Amino acid sequence: MTSTDQASLGQGLSSAEAAARLNQFGPNQIRPKRQRLVILEFLARLRNPLVLILLAASGISAVTGDATGACVIGLIVLASVTLDFFQEHRAGQAAQRLAAQVEVVATVLRDGTPCEVALSRLVPGDVVLLSAGRLVPADGMALEADDFFVNQAQLTGEPYPVEKRLGPTLQAHTWDADAPNAVFMGSSVVSGSARVLILRTGPLTALGQIATSLEKQPPATAFERGTRQFGLLIMRLTFGMVLFVLLVNIALHRPLLESFLFAVALAVGLTPELLPMIVSVTLARGALRMADKKVIVKRLSAMQDMGSMDVLCTDKTGTLTEAKIRLERHIDAQSRDSAHVLELAYLNSHFESGLKSPLDDAILQHDEIDASGWNKLDEVPFDFERRRVSVLVERQGRRLLVVKGAPEDILGLCTRYEQEDGSAAPLDGAARACITALFDSLGEEGLRVLAIAWRDMPPDHPHAVVTDESALIFAGFAAFLDPPKASAGEALAAMAASGVAVKIVTGDNERVTRHICMQLGVPIHGVLTGKEIAAMNDDALRARVADVNLFCRANPAQKNRILLALKARGHVVGYLGDGINDAPSLHSADIGISVDSAVDVAKQAAAMILLENDLGVLHAGILEGRRTFGNVMKYIMMATSSNFGNMFSMAAAALILPFLPMLPLQILLNNLLYDFSELPLPLDNVDEEDLVRPRRWDMTFIRNFMLTIGPISSLFDLLTFYLLMTLLKADETLFHTGWFVESIATQVLVIFVIRTRRNPLRSHPHPWLTWLSLGVVALAMLLPFSPVASGLGFVPLPLEFFGLLAVLLAVYLSLVELGKRWFYRRYAAPAANQSAERH
Ligand SMILES: Nc1ncnc2c1ncn2[C@@H]1O[C@H](COP(=O)(O)OP(=O)(O)OP(=O)(O)O)[C@@H](O)[C@H]1O
Ligand SMILES: [Mg+2]
């Protein structure tokens, strides 16, 4: 530590110094995202090998004579790369702005005053103020600590909170992980507060070092795997075809360079180069639409996962129930109202420095109780394994340990119970049975219950530890009403109807949760408790998870195991939660969903944040996800069927015709126009029948579609060749022109057939798609009559051609429509290709 650091401990860094250090140390991110200049991002697109080959080849052809051709090719390549780039860049920017809205911040002293700074902008030397629920933003050392407990399970796997105290001065380069004052990035504050000096940020932190040494890439989502497979399929086909065309042309002694250019242009025409752009634009558009519904999508690909999600796990408080909890009763062991129980509960909630749970808020708001005579000495913070919290308090020389928590656990720790007159009687079998019966009856009424217990502590006992929670005196119960949310029942029913199974995963007990489910009209068809889960190995759990829809008394690790078991069964699983206990599951879920009011770790781990905690918008999100899926699928189906068929016939024609069927630059222009017509695809409407089930990437579906529609396209093109040659007696340039126009028209207009399972007249495309497609076709028809025609190798078309074109188009579109109907009947009954449940 430098002397300026020492001097600045009190008030932190100055803004100027912080900015300088940010430059020096880089952002506080484990894997810093490279911020590239826009121009570099643009140039990176030219790195595509096909584009490079094309530019090189046209460069050679420029040198050998055909300068205009080469220039046009260069321009076309530039135009299509630019088109692609701007769309994607804009979409990415919009998505980034959205995510910034829910970015987790830290409270940092800058220029002597506390201010909120994004985690990524922290630097060594910053002084951070931490309290319960906050995230430790980087590695550092505690300068002040007040009952400061953190959960560092992410690093050590240890589920219990660890107390951090003051200790020796630490240095960034001689780090001592075991020092009592060392805190780590990725831990979250369970209770208490602290002032922490940041020493190491980003990749230099302990978490960063593990992450970089393992280079753990998040596993590819089903969708990413799908696009990759698809890319491979196309690549193989392209390679085969290009090789074939080259060999044929060489065998026929055609000019080598031109044949090569032709082959490469074919390859460009075959590549679904718009796919990445279509994917990111659809996703970004989906995310923007979700933002209107008060849902912020942090990780764009989560939109797609929402469309595939078939199981949603959710916790209970605040999701299924109203966020407002009320304290209804505070009663002793005999079910009489007890002021003492309320007082003890109040002291416990008042003094505990952990994140106040809604139960604490309910106790504190119930009645004003005077706690001023009491002094807090220490506490044992709440954790989800113990499910209780203790405070050690003192008044006029009397020391009490007051414990409140889950009744099942607390009763096990009690040896006596408090009677009406305040005396303690032994908790024998009969009394225990009585109290348990009381607890059960409260649960039947749908009340959430906490047990309150206490014991005297000797005056020489300054600290509270977990082992002090024994030989307690049971004081009574605090019972809460946590009414179900009116909208939740409806939302759950809607999700079930859309093929998403909802499972409730809660730390609360079975009775209360069942009661809520009954009120919401959610049938429970299988229950597992944390105890039962603890006794199962992963295989056993995997065998059970599908049939169970209520998991109760589950601790954080068990919640996570449930989730992994569901994923292992092939489900796409969403997880909705807001607590520290939900963070591991939010991480492992395919789609982690949290709320804006959640603790920082949960928000950090989530892929999606609900600004309003309402299950209804989640259903809307699922449909939105399926919509994005549908539109990406349309592009893929177009690329594999019609586009592919066209290119295939081009290759075949090269074999039959005495000349090249189209000039390389015409193929590229054709491709550019076709791409252009597909730009509005991300906006397109998706039919309802495509939204009723979860959608998954299905390679067999794509392959079968390709094999059905592709040949129709190819055969049809060959028919066109024949007619061009025989009816119009076309020479080389007329042939090129005629086929260019025909090929654009068929390729572009077939979208109206392919984009829907229905009769095309019964499904409404987005107006932009309609107009742009028609516009592109019109443009292609006009080109041969324009001044640039000769530069592009076109000649004006005779009138008969357009008559022929009209007939051909009508026949072609009808044929594809018939082929499509046959395909859906044969291979895919409505939505049946997406299996929701895989056993
Ligand atoms: N502030 C508290 N003081 C004492 N005990 C608590 C407190 N908060 C929770 N508990 C106990 O811990 C249990 C688990 O906590 P909680 O219900 O918050 O878990 P969860 O899994 O987040 O549940 P939910 O699905 O309701 O969000 C509770 O049922 C209760 O018994
Ligand atoms: Mg919770």
C-alpha cells in the first residue's frame, strides 16, 4: 500500500485518481469485455474467409482486365457487410442500454462522500461501505467491521456465514486468504456492516484467478449448439458444391479465374450470412418489447431460452404471495396472546443486523415496542441451513439470548417452555405434542409461523455463538398472514396451458405452501422435503423431480440440486428467486430471473430482472421468446430450402449450359437483394399455433424441410432454364438477365409461403416485410432497363418474359405451398416436433 493509500483511507480516492487507476488496472470484471472501436468491429466482419477470398479473386480479375466487374463486386461486398453491421450494432447498443438500468452498484467513498458506482468501475484503493444484502465487489481488507458476516460459498463452498474482523494490514501482492479481515469478490454480506479497502480488482481477485485458470466458458445453450450444427451442415454442402462446380468448369475448359469467381460467389450465396444479425436483432427486439412490460433482459440469449423453457421453478414469498406480510398472532404454548412473545420477537428483529426479511418487517410494524432499555451485545446471523437468528441483549445486568426461527428446528433446541406466569416448565413429551399440535393447526390456517425462544446468559459471556442456541426456553409462536397474490393463480394457469410446468421450490414448510397453492388453485401432485432430498443421491433425485411440483424446506444447495436434476433430464429450466439462498440456482438455471428489489447476488446472477414482481409478465416473456425463435426459424428455413435449391440448380446449370448460368457479380447482387428483403424478418408476426408450446432447436425438422422444399426449388429452376432457352431462345446475356429476375422473384416471394404453417393468405406478415419484398422484386425487374444494366451484364427483357414469369411464379408458389402442407402432415403435426417432456 502506498502512502497516498494510507492517507486516503478515511475518505477514499478522489474522482481523478479513481479515473487514473481505472485506466491503469482496467475494469473490475473477471473477464473484461474488450471495448473495441466501432471501426475495428466493422473491419472484423471482413475477416470472414469467404469475403476475403472473394475480394482477392476480384482483385486478380481487376488486374487481368475486368476492372468494372471487380469494382462492382467490391461495392456489393461492402454494402452487404455494412448492412449486416449496422443492424447488429444498433441492436447491441439498445440491449446494452437496457442492461445498464439494472446494473448492480456499490457504495464507494469518492472525494470523501459516499456515492453509487457500478461494480465494474471500482479500483484498488477505493473504500467501499457494505451492509447486509450487498455484494463484496472485489478483494479487500476490512477497515471497520460491525458484526460483519459474509457468505463466501462461491469461493470456499462453505454454506455458513463467516465473520470478518479487523486484522493485520494486508497488501495486494502478499495476500493472505486466511486473514480474519480478508474479504473476497463474489461473497455477499449476510449481516452487519463494514468499511472495506479494495486491494485487488478484476482478474487479479481470487475469484478472477479461479475463473481464468479454469477458463470456464458457460456451457453452450441448446440454441447455440443448434446454430453451430446448422452452420456445419451448410458448410459441408457448400464445400461439396463449390468443389463440384470448379471441377466441372475445369473439365469443360472454361476460363479458370471466372470459374473460380463463380464458385466463390455461389458459396457466398449459399452462406446464411445474415443469421448472426437476424438472431441478435430478433433477440434485441424481443428484449425491447420486454422492457415495455417492465422486464429487463440482461443476457440477450436468455430471450431464446425463454422460448425453449419448459419448467419454471419459483420461490414463494413475494412471487406467489403479496409482498406485504402481517403479524396476526403472538401466542404462548397454550395458544394465549402473549405480550412477552411479541417483545422477544421485536427485540430479535430490531437488533439483528442481517437483511431484514419480510417477516422481520411485519414484526417491527406490528406495534411500537420500547427497546431503548436494551443493549445489543452480539448476534448469530440468520442462515438458510440453521433457519434461525439469535441476538444477545442486556438490560439492567440481565443477559438474554433471544432466538427466533423455523419451529421444527427451534423446538428441538428447547428443554423448557414458558408458562403464563412467566415460570418455565420442563418440555416433556406431552407438552411437546401439545405445542406441535398448535403449530400444525396454525399451519392449517395458512399462517406462516416462527418460534420464539430464549435463555439467560451469564454476565461474563460477551459473545454469542451457534452452540449457545441450546437448552432454550420456548416462549411461543409468532404467526403471520402472507396472502396469495390474486394475479398469481391466473399466471400459473396460463403457463401450464402454454406447456411450462411450474414447480415451487421454497425454504418454507409444506403446510403453509400447500395452503397457498390451494388458494391459488394449483394442484400439488408430488412433494419432496429438504430432509428427503438430503437422503437421496443425484440419480435418485433425478428420477423423482419430474413428478414433484412442490419442494419445501429446501436449503440453497438443495434448491440448486433440484435445478441441476431437472436440467439433466433435458429440461430447459427457469428459476425465479430473490434471496441470497437463490443465487446458486439462479446461476445454474438456463434462465435465472430475479426482481429489482432482490439482494445484489441474486440480481447479479440473474439473466432477467422483473421491475415489477408479477408472474403475468413472465408469461408474456415466454411468448416473446417463442416469437423470436419463430422468426429465426423462418430465416433458417428460407436459407435451407429455397435459397439452397436456387444455388443448387445454379451448380447443375453450370454442367448443362454452354456458358456460366450467371455472372459472379450477378450472383452477389442477387444475394444482396435477397438479404435486403429479409431484413424485416425480426419484426414479423408469428402465428399463434407456433406459440403454444416451448420451442426447441430441432435439426431433424430443418433437414427434412430442406429435403422437401429444396428439390422443388431446384426442379423448378431447371424448368425455367429450359423455357428460357426454348421459348425465348435466350443468348447468354438474356439468359443471365432472365434468370436473375426469375431467381430473385421466386426466392424472395416464397417467404410468404414459408413463414407460416397456415394458408399464406390467412397469416398476416408485418407490412415492412411485405413492402420490402415486393419492392426488391420490382427493383430486380427494373434493373435491366436502367442505365447501370450494361455494367451489370443485363439486357432489357422482352415483354413475353414477364408473362412467362407470372405463370412460373404462380406455379412455383403453389407447388411450394403443396410441398409445405405435405411436409407438416408427414413430419410435424402442429407443434408436435417440440417435445415438452423428455423422459
Ligand atoms: N428473519 C427471520 N428470522 C427467523 N427465521 C427466519 C427468518 N426468515 C426466514 N426464517 C426461517 O427460514 C425459513 C426459510 O426462509 P424463507 O422462507 O425466506 O426461504 P425461501 O426459500 O426464500 O422461501 P420463499 O419461497 O418463501 O421465498 C423460513 O420458513 C423461516 O422458518
Ligand atoms: Mg425467498
